[in-house]
Amino acid sequence: MKEERRSQLARFLITCPDRPGIVAKVSTFLAQQNANITELDQHSDADEGTFFMRLEFQADFKGKESEWEEKFEKEIASAFQMDWKILYEKKIKKMAIFVSKYDHVLLEILWRHASQALRNSFYYL
């Protein structure tokens, strides 16, 4: 993945009480910010009345991620009582690996790390 695209990639993780209009409001918010939705998964738990969404998008944050977050909280999240967070692809994740037997899994993880398909830094192995 190109570094420029990676720096513009982010994911919303959203949980809130289920009701009509959630996807429309979130996607409209992103469109107004000139963001492009690249992946969207959603699920409603009818028994609990809870809505879950994972949404991946590209946007030019211009170093103003905190402004995006404040605006989303004010305009969308508070109205829908959302528990949410944004994960930015450019932030390198810390990872610990525990392996018992199967070395092929460890080799796969190390290969993905070496090819930069998996962005992380190892703290424990």
C-alpha cells in the first residue's frame, strides 16, 4: 500500500442504540468532509437493540484529526448516543506474539510485517 494512501486511511468503530438513519448520517458526514468510504460492515442485534458498524474511509486530514473527531461528536455521535472511535492507519500498532507450536503462522506474520502489509512494531515475541 502506498504511504500516501495509508496516511489518509482510517476506520470508524461505532456502537449505539439501533434506530433508522445511522448509516445515512455517518456517510453524509463523511461526504461533507470530502471523504471516500472504501469499506462498510454493519450489524443490528435485534434482541439487544444495538447497532454495530465498522467503516473504513480515506480522507485528507491535513493534520486536523482532533477537529474531525470533535465535529463528529458534536454533529452525529451525541445525537445517536454512540460509543465510537477512529483508528488511523498511519499510527503504528504495538504487537505481542505468543506462539506454541505452529511456526507457519509465525512466519506468515513476520512475512506480512516485512512486506509492510502488516504495520506494527513488535514488543514481545
